[in-house]
Amino acid sequence: MPQQVTRLILVFAIFIGIFYTVRSYFVPESWGEFGHYRGNAIREIAALETKYADIKTCIECHKENAGLLAEGEHASIKCQTCHGPGYKHNKYYELQGKSNTPDSASMSTEITDTSVSTENTDTSIQKHKSTTPEEFRLRTPDDRKFCLNCHELNSGRPEKAIKQIDVTDHYNMKKKCIKCHPPHAPNS
Amino acid sequence: MPSSACTQFLTWFTMNTEKDKNKTRRDFFKVSATVVTGIAINSVFVKPSMVQAENEKENIKIPDFDKWYGFGIDIDKCIGCGNCAKACKIENDVSQEPFYFRSWVEYYVIKDDETIKIESPNGGIDGFKQSVPPDEIEKSFFVPKTCNHCAKSPCEQVCPVGATFLSPEGVVLVDKKYCIGCGYCVQSCPYGCRYISPITHTVDKCTMCYHRLKKGLPPACVEACPTGARIHGDLHDKEGELVKFMKEHNCRVLKPHLNTKPKLHYNSLNEKVI
């Protein structure tokens, strides 16, 4: 073999060798596993933490309210729509064990605002709330604004989908909505 | 010659090890054998991602090649409460500032004089107030919007570094470790579903709550919708909720002429919606 050919082959071999060494260094580990991207990216996204819990874990402890909700007009609403993300709350009670959870039988109402002196105020849920550390407490909205976020008369809302009220003429505007319409069973 | 070299090495090795009285040649071989076996076992059996192993326990595949996810939105049921947009921000740690949305709601008002007013104050998170007097309105409705998870997504095609991709389940995802924040995809998305995150300075978008799907849960927006206006499901599952919804209603997608093959199917979508 002529000398120049040998040298050329040697040069090519060195370049190819360098190329593959550099390539293996720069191309990420799982590149091309499923396509033109890092396969591990999928796994990383899948491993992110959830904030909204599985609704089954809510029902496990709050059977009474879940039952009321399922039979009423608010049946299509799920717990966390009003009460906010519950993953931390549910995880906390999962670790605590079931002993500290509210007695489901006595949880027929959910009015928790202590400033409202009403016969409906349930001591059990209040106790449950006060023993829950603030970080794991869920919101129990009871203001008119919260209800009106969905129920205020608006031309864009389909009439069949929701009962709407005109705030200017609805009975007793100063009263909280939930005094007359308990949110878990708002049929009245 | 090789045997003499070997003997020389062994002599040297023995001399060296003799300094450390506690260790024998046998110990050395034992340690060596353990280390080599350990490395071999590690490279064969332990995958780079332990996450994968954890999820496989629950029979959830990452990724799952049998699924083809899509969304359904029933405008006849949307009441414009903004709970979907709110839940999305919470679930995905999206910046609370306005203008950064993975999911948002638009309020369309078609007036008598045929002009159209489109509003989306804070993406609808704080709710909507009727800004046009009722006697001037011909028609009005809410349109929830989010990533269309196009089967032929322009955003995926323009990404210069392969950071945006269509997962085998049909979910358009962003690899934040690989994204260089050039913003080509933000410009290429015909539906305006992408933004540069002020937190990570990489592009961000709806992931269809991929992390929730892989735990057997529905996306946060679907979980938070009070009227069931949002439906999520597998388009390959012919008995599934989404396919049933699409059979029962006349669904449309946004901008079909762009041939992006969106998988966000709207029922009762007005032709004026862009």
C-alpha cells in the first residue's frame, strides 16, 4: 500500500475516533430512546409531585359530606374545586393514621366560620380543623364572592348549565349564601 | 519472558503488601472480585432512572405506547368560573403574575353590530364581570383554552435543540434541562399556548399534567372543573369517555386549516372563535 494512502487512512481513523469520543461525551445518556429527545426527560416530568389529591383519598375520611354531595345539585363538583389542593392534607392524615380524622357521622354540615353563631355550626369539624396544622389545613370558603364566582348572572353562562342569580335583587344581600343554601346539599 | 515479568510483579506486590501486615494477597483478590462483580451487576440491573422502577410497580408505563391522549371541552357547560386556570397554576407552580398561563378562559361577546369583544382578565382566574350591557349582546360564551397537543405540532418542528417533543402518548412536552429559551416555539404556536417562564427562563406550557396521568389521576383542570365541561381521555379507547363525548357531539378543533392536527376538541364552538 502506498505510504500516502496509509497516512490518509490513519488520519481518517483518528478523526473518526475523535468524533465518536466527543459525540459520546456531548450526547445525553438517554437521547434517542423514544425519539429525537432525552428519554429521561419524560421520566423526570412524570416524577413531579402532585398538588391536587386523588378524590378517593378525600372520600375515605369525609364519607358523609361526599354522600351528601353526590345526591345533591352540586354532584358534578369535586371536593378540591372549592376546598383547594388537598394532596398535602390527605398525605398528612395518611401518615397520622385514621385516628385523628373527623368522625364522619357527625360531619353533616361544613360551616366552620367561628364568627357565625348558628345552630348549624358543628363542633366536630371545628375540632378537626383546630387540630390540623395550618400548613395542612384546607380552605372552607363561605363568602358570597366565592359563590357568585359561578352563580352571578352573566350573559356568557349557559342557562342550562347553572342557576344564576341577579345580585341586585336577590333576597338579603348581607347574609352569607351558605346560611340558606348548604354547599354540600344546596337543593333548597 | 512474560512469566518472569509476572513473577517480578508478584514479588513487588508481595513486598508492598507485606508493609501492611493485616492484608494478604487473598484479601486483595477478594476485594477485587467483589468490586468487579458489583460494577457488573450495577451496570446490568440498575437502570439510570429509579423513578421508572417505582412507577412500573403500579403497572403504569412511562411512556405508554398504547395511549393517545386528548381533551374535550363542552362550551355548553362552561360557566367561566376560572377554576381550571386557577388549579393549573397551583398544580404546576406557574407564576401567579398575569400573562403567564398554561390554561386560561376567554370571554367572547358578539355584539349586535357584529363586532366581537374578547376578554380574559387574569386568564379568568378571578372570574368574569359582564362588561357589555345585555341589550347590546347578540351572543356570548366562554372558551377555555390550553395547549392543543397537536399531532403535527409546529412548536416541536422548530425547536433547534430537540427540547420540545411529542411523547408516545401524544402529549407535547418540554425538556427544561435542554431548552435554551430561544423562543422559536413560542412564535410558532398558532394557539399562543407557550411562554418563557419568568422562574426558569425556559419555555413552559401545558403538560396535560403528565405527572398526574402517570399516577392514574386526571389533569388538574379536569379535576377542578365544577360542571364537567372538560373531558380528558384516550382517543384510542373506543369505549372511553372522550370518544363517547366526540360521538355524541359535533366537535370542532381550532384552526383546522393549519393542518396541525390538534387534539383539543370543542363542542358548540362558535365560528368566530380564533
